[in-house]
Amino acid sequence: MRTVLDKDSAVILKAFNAVDIPAFLVDEGLEIVSFNDSAAALFQYSGDDMAGRDIRELISFENPPAGEHLVSTCKKKSGESFVSRTSLIYPGNHQGRTVILAVRDITGQGKLQQMELIIELSGIINSSLSIGTIFRMMVSEIKKLINYDRASLLLYDEKSNGLLIFALDTCLETVMKKGVKAPVEGTSAGWVIKNNKPWINYDLRDTLFPLDKKLYLEGIRSTISIPLFHDKILGVFNLDSSQPSKYSETDLAILLPAAKHISIALENALLFEEISKEKKEWEKTFDAITDMVWLGDGDYRILRANAALLKKTGFSSLEVLGRTCSELLERIGIHSEGCIYADAISDDKPSFRELKGVGGALFHFWAYPLVDEEGRLYAVVYYLKDVTSQKRLEQQLIRSDKLASLGTLVAGIAHEINNPLGIIAGYSEALLERAQDKSLLGNRGFEDFPEYLETIHNEIFRCKGILRGLLDFARPSSGTFREIDINELIKEVILLVNHRAKRLNHNIELRLNRDLPKISAEPGSLRQLFMNIIMNSMYFTPERGSIIISSEMDPSSHNSGMIRVSVSDTGTGMPSDNISRVFDPFFTTKPVGEGTGLGLSICHKIVEEHNGSIDVESEEGRGTSFIIRLPSRAADD
């Protein structure tokens, strides 16, 4: 039964009824005092059922301040819900005890706004794959419907079972910044993750989650958290307000459908980010390979090249695209007849070739075909490794092992042969003296004997010279190591060979670095080393040729204490097959009788005894260079 109203309240209710707006008069206890016919029709209550009820059974809200306009969820007698915008009007003589609520059904309008939001969010999904960009666009659209003081996106890490604040939109001062990790336990966001359900904190003063008190201390009074789920839980989207009871079921009705679209966009962005991360890691790995690697298609065109190849060829990453493998190999200095990777293309099997480059360089080349599930070739991985230094080191190790074994052998043989040779030499000298007897010289059958004996005598001493060289090669250095200036020693050697150089019209040019540190060496052995090499260069250099001797700190050595001495000539050079054998004992290209083939072997042994290295570079018709590296005194210290 309706209560008798004061004049002002009755007029207001009647006025609202005239424009078909439901209105209620409630007392300070929020019980319905009176209502108009529009309210009875909308909420499907009769007069007797409506009067005396708590208005909150029909409209969800808590004691609102004056002049407030609320978006609320309303419930009819049948249980059907709808969204309303409720305005609060206070009659002039209510004296704080009564208030009129005017209710306007905005369900259709809310659904239209919700549809517009979803359409906008669908567009966001297709417009960007950046999580940060998606978040900024998302909150911009949501703010048109639901106001907030802070919006945040928290990503869930399944491995650590924790949350990460990935994006934040707020003007408030906060310690909960982007990049801060948050626990699952003790937070409303964590509850949302665990239960995959939304949560509304109406007032953080009375929150069930102890760690949410941090938000309260920063001025946040109410929050709403929506799970982001697509096949698996991805994270939580939060809206925070400094006002209590800011968020309601109505906001959930707007946010939940939107969250589905946000989840799709977030999953796409996370997947893209993961792919991008893996791509960057793959590219870093690809570029970290110090050998030359590139990817080509079935037409031998370059699709991708690593940093080592770009550095070697001088191409940029864009310039190399579309070029042929042959162009790359030519740029590196490798000339080959025919297609060196045709086997990999035609047989769909890995292939290997050893390739020769300019200046005696050696390369190992592999081609690995990439085949799809249907057996079709779609790309080829090419791998090129410069093995020049490795091959030289292998040759040096083999040579050192060979020389060590040979040294032990020849030392014994030389001693054994030297004794009978000495006896033969003694008898040959005695026979030469007797051959001068006039009675013998008058015998026509004896007239050739002096010449034969002279030849035997000379050849015996040539053999003894060879044995002396063998013993020098076999025996360890017996000299005393002392501190010497390498430049001064080279100049001493030049004085000894200068006469021969002038006779052959050779030009000896010195390019010595005067600031080199001293070395610890046995002077006699080093003189023999440089004498052998310079004399060898003079032998193979035509008249009026040049021999250039230079010294410097070795720029290519990782150990900055190595001194590099090179002896280069403008001679005939040597074929590449001979380079690997040049330090072998008894190997010589000189005519018979002009060389024993031991000189360079002895040089190699001397350098080894000084903890150094010796290499040779040569090209037919363009001369030869011997490079000697010796440790400086500073390196020894």
C-alpha cells in the first residue's frame, strides 16, 4: 500500500510518470516509500509487493552521494536483469531522510556501446602485433565506456608461476611499475589467474587479499580484474579507481566479451614476439659462426649470408641478396671450372670439395640441401672454411715429426759413414802423392789414374760436406743463447753476402723497424738461418732482381711479442706442389751437384729451436717470400 507523500515528492513522481520514466521514493533506510506506475510496469511488481522493499533488491548500489548518476544492474520480479542509468533527486523538504531514484533502461544502449567496443578491438587485433601498441589502443577504447585511474596488463609466466607488469597506463605515483614482478598468491590478480574468473574489489579497505593493500596505500580503493584466456591463461587485465565501489557487474558485462578479443590479440602478439626472439637468436647464432655460411635457393641465388661472409666479400646484407654463389666465390678469390655444388642440387645429398684460392689459400666447401616433407628441394646451406693456416700447421707438425725421426737416423748413419770415409780420404791422398812418381807417369796404362784419383778425392770431401750438414741438422744447438738485436744480426749477414749480390747485379733492400725489442737467440745459428735463406733467394733470382728484407712486430699474431722477419725476392717462384715440400730434407730443385736439399731443413730446425715459426709464400713467376717469426725478449719474460 502506498504511503501518503509530501507535495514535492508527489509532483516529482507524477512528472516522471508522465514521460514514462520509472521513479522511486526511498527513505533513509533505503526502503521503498512510494513509486510511480512506470516503475511498477518495468519491474513487474504490484503496489503491495513493491512498498516496503529494500530498493537494493531491485537496483544494485550502495549509499551514493548526492547528485550521482549511476550505471546499475536492475532485476525484475521475473529474475530478468537489465542495465539502467539511475539518477538521484532529493526533494526540497526531505531533510535528508528521503530520496527519489529515477531509473532509465539503457540495456540496448549498453549493448550497442559494447558492440562498438568489440568492433574496435577486432580492428586492433589485425592492426598490430606489438603488445605495447595493443595495450595503448585497447585502454583508449575501453576508457570511452569505463573510467579508471590506472589500467594495467599483467602477463602470466607459467614456469615461475608469477605475474609480470608488462604495460601500465596511469598518472598516479606508483611503485608497481612496468617490469615489476607480482606473486600469484595473496593478490586478486593471482586469484583471477588460478580460477580463470573475473574479480571485483569493491573496497580495498576490506579486501580478502593481503598483498592488494599495497594498492590501497597508493590511493586505490576499488579494482576490477578480467582473465585473459585463449586455450591457456595468458594474463590479467586490471582497471583501478581511487573511488570505492567504482566497478560493478555492468562493467563486467562490457569487459568480459571484450576480453575474448583482447586475449586473441595478446596471444598473436606473444606468438609473434616469441618468433621474433627465436629469429634474432638464430641470426645471432648464424652471424657468430666465424666461417663463411650462406643460404641459397634452388637457382643458386643468395637468400641470407652471415657476417663472416659479408666481411670477406665486402658486400652489405642487402647487396648480397640475389647474387649467385659463383659471384661470391670469385669475390673471395676461388676460381673453379663447372658447378661445384651441382651434386648437392641433383642428388639431394651433402657434397664436399676442397678448393684452391689465390696465393695458395685452401678452402673446404660443403653444400647441404634442405628438402621439405614431400622431398622437394627448397634451399641449400653452403659452408666455406678457410683451412690454409690449419693445413700449414698440419704440414709443420708432419714435417717436424719427420725431421725429428730423420735427425735421429742420420746422426747414427753420419757417424758410421764418416769413419770409413776418413780412411778412404787418407788413402786417396796417399795414392795422389804416389801418382806423381815419374816412373808411373811414363807408363801409358797409368796415365788416366791421377785424374781418376783426383775425382775420387774431391767426391770423398763432397760426401764429408754432406755428412757435416747432416750432423748439423741432427745435433741440437750447442751455442749459448744471449740477448741480441735482430736488425744488427741481419746487417752482419748482408755484409757477408754483399759481394755475391753485386756480382749478380742484385739489389738488396732493407726495411728494418729500428724500434723492435731484442730477442734471446744463439747468434751463430741465426746467422746460418738468414745466410741460407738469402743465398737461396739470390740463387733463384735472375740478374738485376731484388731481394727485400723487412722486420716488424708481427701484426697477425695474437701474441704481440712476436717479431716478423720476411725475405722476399723477385725470382722465378715455385709451383704450389713444391711449397709443402720445401723444408723436407734432401728436397731441392737445384741441378745435381749444386744443392744437397738440407739448407732449408736446417733453417726450419733452427727456427724451432728458437720457439719460432717459418712459412713460405710463393707464386710461379712472381717470386717467393720466407716469413720467420721469433719471440721477443718481452714475450719470453
